Amino acid sequence: MSQTITLYVDGACRGNPGLGGWGAYITHADHEQKLYGGEAHTTNNRMELTAAIEGILACNVDAKLIIWTDSKYVKDGITQWIHGWKKKNWKDVKNPDLWQKLDQVCHGREIEWNWVKGHAGHAGNEMADHLANLGADQTHKQNSTKENSMQDTKKPESDWLLDDPFGFDTNEDALADEEIELNTEAEAEAEAEALITAPAADATQTSSIHPAIKLTPASYEVHGKRQLILDTETTGFYYQNDDRIVEVGAIEMINRKLTGSSIHIYIRPDKSVGDSVEIHGITDEFLADKPAYADIAATLFDYLKGAEIIAHNATFDMNFLNMEFQRVGLPTLSSVCDVTDTLALAKSKHPGQKNSLDALVRRYEIPARDRTYHGALLDAEILSDVYLAMTGGQVSFDMDALSHHEQNSNHHEQSFTLDLNLPVIEASAQELEAHQQWVAQYEQKHGKPCFFAE
């Protein structure tokens, strides 16, 4: 009987395109493997594919592989779409190099592909996500080390006239500087090596207050007013009746550009989630070891305050957030933030029509995600596309900028405003005379005044 190996694969990208990482968690009968890596400039889809490729390559050829991924782009691509792509000789296929490599490494193997909802508490998927973020952090650290090393070893040009015009100084200082530079470079290399061999740590956790807060910094700097596209998941509909928040997700946008910055937190409500599990898929068991709201409130408040909050049915989210912040003695969020309700915008723009998030996704032809279960960060990502589409301007949907799902085409909306002083060319006397002759012939033929007479 052949050996059975289970793989959990995942990719991550901070800014799409941007810094990315991939992770593969491989479980054998008697041991496990943890693989990860990354690229400085890539996309989420490429990292998802790379994770699958690297994970499969690490397994014996004769083993049966059971692969779990939270990317339907990968699962449906390798099990369904790839046959059509081959027939079309990979025409109009994004990432053809990785798809061809994945097809090659799968050839002759017994593989069972499965999909799992991401960020829903599945232990194997969470480990793969953790490894992917670790790969991104490793890549960032290595690149930063190289840049710093290059800057440190670059000596400024000296001014010989001011420093030592007659060559009286000895070269002792120069030798000392050179020794310091060599030590700095050696320390940088040792630090990078330590990062590669160090035990896994949560790559996205930059908060020193509580490790359960996943706070991702911006991948590039943009100046302007912060807008936070936000969503929450709760135990019920009524904040007045002790329903509580179980998940918060928000992504940052400045000048209609997503910066890559986000915050994502699961919160223990200290009560049963009840029937709400059918909406968001978050169980009591999953939330059992998560922090209470009081443990994360200060960090969440600092991240949100001063920004414009954009939410769908914002009254619902703001009522819950205001209630939770007041419970721990903080001001209400609505007192320190502006709020934009995309549901109200949609009702104004499309009166008498369905204006749920799903309906707006279909109306604006936004590439669909799997929403079997609602998730705060997933819904915030979807809402960012909906908001951009509803509020006009130039909007483009990049297939690779959408995480964990497949795309078949790009949709573009463009509008341009031109302010040009166009030259006016007057008709000549001969042209005016010819025109009058034509008008006279028209009126004689049809027996009525010609529209172009004047």
C-alpha cells in the first residue's frame, strides 16, 4: 500500500502585487514538514501556485497526496480549467509558467484536491497561512539586510582639500573604518541566517499588546485621508440584547488605492455564537482561546480612530463597535471617525433594487469570491471593489489583486474629462455658396424648408 501524505498549502501577499510569501505544511504518518519562501514583488495567485508546487515536489512520487487549499483559483484551475487551457495552448492564461509547472509536477501522481475555507480556524490551513506570512517576512528581512549592507559599505567621497590636502594624516582611521564595515556586513549576514533557521513566529503579528491581533503594515506609502473599509461578524443582530462581536476586519485605502495595511482579529464573546455560526462559520470551539474585547480594544481603537469608516449597513457595525468600546471605557468610535454607509449609497443610486453586497457584486460585474460563509476581512475586500465601482472615477479590477479565487476576465471602467481649446475653422466664401446651392436644391425637391438652411 502506498504512503498517504496530507498537504496544506497557502499564499499571502501584502499589496497585490507586492511582497509575498508561500507556505506548505506537510504531514506524514510519523513526522511533519514546514516549508516556506517568498518573493519581493509578486501576486497572491502566484504565491498560492508556488505553495502547491513546492509542497508536491517535497513529497515522494509514489505517495498518495491529499492536498488542502483555501484557493478555489488553484483547486478549480488544476482540476477543471487546465484541460481547456491546454487545448488553447495556454492562450490568455495568467501565470502560465506556474500552471505548466504545477501540471508537470502533478503528472503521474495520485492527488486528491480539496478546498477549505480560509481563516476559519482549520488547524492545517492556519499553519499554512502562518508559514506563508513567515516566508514574506523572511524575504522582506533579507532584502532589507542587503540594502542596508550596500548602504553601509558605500563610503562617502572625501574632500581632499578640506580633509588632508598635504597627506599628513595616517591611514589608521581608514583601516578602522574598513574593519567596522566588515563587522557590520558579517552581523547582517548572521542575522539573516538566524531568521532562516529560527522557529516559526506569526509573521503578521506586529502588535505588542496581544499576539492574536493580525496587524499588517502598509506595503507602500500613500499620502492623504485614511479610509478603512470595515466589516464585523457578531453572535446576533441585537447589540442591545448582549450580542457581541466575534470578528473584526478592516483594510486601508488612501486616494482610492489600497495600501496593503489591514487589521484582523477574532474575539472571544464569552457567550455562545448560537445560530450565527450558520452565517460566518466561526464556532465556539474556535473562539475558546481567542482574546476578549478588552484585551484588543486599545490597539483596535488606535488603528481605526481618525479614519473614515466605510461599511455596508454601517449602522449595524458602528452600533456594535460603539457598544464594545464603551464597555471597556473608551470613547465611541463614531465620535472619532467619519462614517460612510455603502448601503445608503446603493439605495440612492439604485432605488427599488436589491442592494445587498452580493447583489452589488453581480450588478457591477465584480469578480466573485466564495461567500459560503461571511468573513470580516473577505467582506471588507469585496466591499472595497464595490465602493470604488459605485463612486465612479477610473476603476480597474486586477485578477491577481483578488485573493483566493479564480478569474476568467478583466473588467474595466474608464471615464476621462478633457479640457481642450479646439481651433475653429471658418467656412470659405466658396464653401458657403456651395452650401446655399445645395439647400436651394433640397427645398425645391422636397417642397419644405431645409433644416440646414441656417
